[in-house]
Amino acid sequence: MTMQVNRRDLRQLSRGTPVRRVAVIRIVVVLAASAGLNYVIWRWAASVNWESWWIAVPLVLAETYSLIDSLLFGLGAWRIRERGDPPAPPAAHSADAVTVDVFITTFNEPVDLVMRTAQAALAIDYPHTTWILDDGDRLEVRDAAEALGIGVITRSTDWADRPRHAKAGNLNNALLTTAGEFVLVLDADQVPHPNILDRTLGYFKDPRMALVQTPQWFENVPASDPLGSQAPLFYGPIQQSKDGWNAAFFCGSNAVLRREALMQLGISRYVVDVERSVHRAIRTSRRLLARAREDAQGDRRVKLALRQAGEIVERARVELERGDGISDVTYRFQRGIDAIAVDRAGADIAMMRDDLRELAALSTDADEFSGIDDAALALLTARDTSPVAAIEAISMLASALDVDRGEEAQAIMPMATISVTEDMATSMRLHGLGWRSAYHGEILASGLAPEDLETMIGQRLRWAQGTMQVFFRENPMLQRRLSVGQRLMYFGTMWSYFSGFPALVYVTAPVLCLAFGVIPVTAYSLDFFARFIPFLLLNQLLFWVVAAGRPTWRGAQYSLALFPVWIESVTSAFKNVFLGQPLGFRVTSKTRLDGGRPRWDLVRPQLIVMAALVVALIVVGIRILVGQAEGIAPYVNIVWVIYDLAVFSIIIRAVLYRGPAATTKEKS
Amino acid sequence: MTSIDVREADGGVVLAPSGRLTVVTAPTLRATVAERIAAGDRLIIVDLSVTEFVDSSGLGALVSCLKSARQSGGDLRLVAPTEQVAMVLRMTNLDRILQPRPSVDDALRG
């Protein structure tokens, strides 16, 4: 159904950031970009100390990385879109009213936590149906939900012995058993406000709108936010920047999605996957069958079956090239394979029949063995038990050359399953189909953030790994159906997760300089400062203007201080995608482990870095006192080290953090 | 609303969903196909000549019916889609997999 749209709605749908703010941002973007290019080009052209290339080159590479990061940030901000008030929702209880399913996804969260969210979901104003998607299939959840009159959805039997695909699978399963035109997705800990649908459904008056994402905000976090849980910059200017390029993306919770868009995506992906599987099977069939023929050695019957299979594949190839429907091609293929099965089984049975005849001749009761034929034939021709299935090559082809995606629980998988974070991949594909998204920056749900360092690190690692899986599997820069702006916006998010490598350089270079006098930059002179200082200041100014009063320091600290997590995310996702190794993924636990001792072991690399920075300061102090350190280089690096230490100090606070309850107690 | 007209044909069964085949009505189609397969039918022909509108959930139902038909050793074929339905099939590229036949007779022939 298309919704009624009036002039006011159209105005609100097209509303963005006030012109004056955009103008200021654009001026600063141009200045910061120019200063950045001016600095980094000079660094490459005139100031790399090639004598110490082994640190000089990594440093200039790291600086180039940061420049690209800053350019991508500026490019996003260029079109920042702060939407303000949303269009009114389609009137409830009227002909315009739309149907909405609210999905609460859970796996192992405590039952009271799930039910707290479920109760709030029931209380959402706009008419809707609430569902708990319990992937743990727990009796307690079912009982509690029943008491409230809420439906529980668990996996259908199709999922037994097939890949479960975690949360994406949970959502895909539920999408096929519900019927609402729109779906609000909530994590188990995200308690929705009653107006969440009234404030988001109006955006769907744009008939191409597929997704409205709202912020994830956490209520159990003290103002000092020692674990960096709130993401005011991301759930603010960064998503708003992406929104300006129609690239605001799904973050897994607190978002409303249009079912039609998801199902359309599911269908297109089904077609892509089946085509890919069939074409790959045909491409590789010749080699596969040839190898099987070699393995068969003297067995003439196996060889015959393989030759027949080869002919059937060849026929399928011709039919595909001719443009026949894949369903028909594969149907005829499967029939052909079945015919070989019957032939071979027939041969087996002929032999058996001879044996039986001999036995019967010995027996006094001629009827004793009749009837065995039919049973044996039925057994031998059933796909799984037939001798043809025993020829591995043929059964592999038979399962690849089909349209039922038998290896998956469902043929239609709307939520992407290529990544442990299904959300980003799904929205990228939706954008690829020409759908639109909106970021509505109003807090409409209150969540619970991890309360200890270990859980927090696990969660950040999972997000980063998921993003990197998408980077390696469906690189946004290669998606032809995305606009250049959309590609760069998705790429920008992925680019930021590579920061672990430059971070390593940013802490090593000053230590080497202070402790050993290794200087990676040839000229710490006026030339350097005249280029570096404007770059630094204009970048800070850009951040400050775009952030518009939101706190940014905590985020900046963690993007450097969690460098081991970012490095691990890149290496583990790489091994996962290209070498098929498991990620070592775990579901984030939202409950706190009480009474534990501070976990210094979790941050060993950071502690080593901090120790090295402190030692470097001491050593340079001595070197200056004995007159061994000359020039301005040591002083530049001392400032740099002090900055690094300030950044890393958050790690100490995070380890010592005892949760929000302890923080409140200290204050009172 | 959709009603599904069911008629026997030589070698198969013809299902003709009339009206709108959408998220609301798709379960009826799935249930009807499941019933016919359980009753022993193997060739399921979906006649789309009286289907005015299909959405992606409707297409999803066709795919899931194809899957059940195949898994029981049978097949599912589409026949004579109306203009809107043909357009949706093209737009999602589903016609590359399920290529519709012009008539029920063509579909029965293979």
C-alpha cells in the first residue's frame, strides 16, 4: 500500500541541515583538506628520512592513512543531513494505518531483561504486534511471554543441522512467519519509548524508503563514560553525514525496516546465489568428473555412470547458454541423474536377480524371495542410498545444480549472512537495489551497555570483525550499483577500523626518537611546523564544528587505545574470509561479572606501550641533561608522547571501572 | 483477497491464485501446495493469469513452493503472468530461474 502524502510531509521528507551550518562546515572542510594535503604531500616529497626508512616509511604511511580518514570524514560532513522533526505517521485506526511487527531478538540474555523490553514494546503507542525471537528456545521466556500475551518465535525444524547464522538467521526465520508491512528490530536490552513508531513511520511516506535507523543510547553509563559506550559522534554527525549521501546504515537495533524491501532483497540474493552455484558447478564439473574417473580406475560401471553424468552436465551447459530458465535446466539435470541411478540400480538388481534365481532353485518354496526385487529397487534408487550418490563427484554436482539451496534452512534470506554483523551488509545491499535509508537522530530507546572491560572488548571486536568481513567479502568500492558517494561512505567506516596499524606506528616512532635518537622526519623546522600545525588545528576545528557540542574525546581515546582489538579484527576476519578459519566469535553478555579482580591481562599490549612511553620520557630527560639530545626533535616528540599517554590513560580507568552502581556510590 | 482455484490436469495440478498474492495471502498458497504434495501431486503448475498483483513476499512463497516441490521429487512451473507480475519477476531477476510458460499445456509438456 502506498501511504497518503501531503505537502507538509514532502517538506519534512526533504528537510536537512540549515544552510548556514552547512556553509560553515564546507568552508572548514575545504581548509582542513587543503592543509592536510599540503602537509602529507610535503612529507612524502621532502621530509622522509630515508636513512631510517624502516620507521620513516611506516610513519608517513600512517600519516597518509590519517589524512584519508580525515578526507572521508570531511566528504561525509559536506552533505551532513540533520533531519529534525519527522513527517507524521500514517494515521492509526484509519484506512491509511500500516501494520507493524516489533521483533525483540534474544539468545541468552536474562529473562527479566527480555521481559522488561517486551513490556515496553507492548506499550508502544502505534498499533503493532510484539514478538520475542528467542534463539535460545527457553521455556521460561515462553511462559513469561504467554502471561503477557506476546508471541514467541523460535527456529522452524528446517534449521536443524543447517547453518544458523546467529542473529541474521533469527530475523530471517521470523520474517517468514510474520506479515507486518514494517518491522521494528530491538535488541533484548533496548527498551523502546512509547512514541518510537510515531516518530519513525512517517519517513516511509517516501515509497522508496527501506530503513529508518535511530540512535543506540545506554542508560547504565555514568557521565564520564569510562568504557566509551556512548557513541555520540557516530549516532550523530557520522550517521547524519552518511544520510546526506543516502548511505545511513542499519546498526542491528532501534531501526524500522520495510518488509517489501527486505523480501525483495531476499529474492534477488536467492537468484544471485543460485546462479552462482549453478555456474560454478558447471565450470568445475569437467575437472571434478575427470578426477573421479581417475579414482574409479578399473570399475567400468562407475566410469560409465561418470561419462553419462558428464553428458548430462554438458546438456545443462548448452541449455543455460541458450537462456533456458535455471529451474528447468536443473530439473532436467536432476531427472537425468536419477535416470543414471535407475540404470545402475537396474544393473545391480539384474545381478541380484540371478543370485535369487539360484537360491530359489535350491529352495522348496519358490515365493520365498519374490518381492525382494521391488523393495531393493526402491531402496537403491532413493537419492541418498543409490550407488550413484556413492560416487561423490556426482552427488556434489547434483546438490550444486539445484534451485532449492538445500544447504540453507530457507531459500530466501533477506538479512545478509556473510558477516557476524548482518546489519551493515544488509543495508549496503538494500542501497544497491536502489532503496533509501534515513537516520533519525532522536533517542527513542534506552539500552544497557556492557559494564566491564572484558565484555566491552568482546563487543567492539565483534563489530570490527563483522565490518571487516563485509570489507573482504563485498567490498563497497566494487559495488557497481552503489553511487560513488555511497561507496565512499561505507568504505569510510571500514577504513576507520584499520586504525590499529597506524596506531602502532604512532606510539613506536616517538619512543624510538626519544630513547635512541632515531629521527623519521628530516626537518623538524619551520617547514614542518608551518605545515603540520595548520593541519592539526583545522582538523580539530572540523571535528569541533561538526560535533556541535557533543563529547568526542572518549571516542578519540578508544580509537587509538584499543589498537590491539582493531588489529585482531583485521587479521582474524582476513583469515576467516580467505582461509576459512573461525572468528572465535561469542555473543556479548550484558550482565556484569561481580567481585572480579581488575583484569590487567586484557590490556597487556597497552600497558607495555605505556611503560615504553614513560621509559622514553625518562631516557630523553637524561639525554637532554647530559647534552646528548640536540635540536627541536626531542621536544616535538615529548609533546607527542604526553599526548599518547593522555590517550592511553583511559585504559587504566577502564580496567579499574567497577560498573555504574559503584560510580553512583562514590558520588553520594 | 486471494482465492486459489485448484484443478486437476493431465500429469499435474493447476493452482490459479486470483487477485493479490502478497504477504497476507502467501501462506494460503504455501499451504495449498503443501497439501497437494502430501496428496501425491508432483507437478505443480501456478497459473498467474488471474493474479493482478504480486509482492516480494508472494514471490518468496513461489520460491518456497518450488523448494518443497523439488524436495518431493516434483517440480513447480509458472504460467501466463499478468503484466504487473511479469514486471516484478523481471525486476528481481527471478524470471532467470522460474521462466514462465505461455500456457498450462506448455507447462505440462515440460
